[in-house]
Amino acid sequence: MDEIRTIKALWKKHRNEGESLRAFARRYEHPAAVAWLAHKARRKL
């Protein structure tokens, strides 16, 4: 689960720079990243 922590940290940085979740996901086409981002997107709806 270490990679999820890394992704969360990266996302925090990108979000601060105003990057969208979708653009972020596209840049990091990593299964764990995609799964976490999908989970996060579902919670927002």
C-alpha cells in the first residue's frame, strides 16, 4: 500500500497546482493509481 501513499502525496501536489483528477490519472496510468482515483471519484458523486 506504499504506492497508494505516494499517489496521494502526488495528487495533493497536483491538486494544489490546479490539475484535474482526470489529467492526473492519465499521466499516471498505474493500476493502483487508477483504482484509488476511481474510488475517490465515486465518493465525490
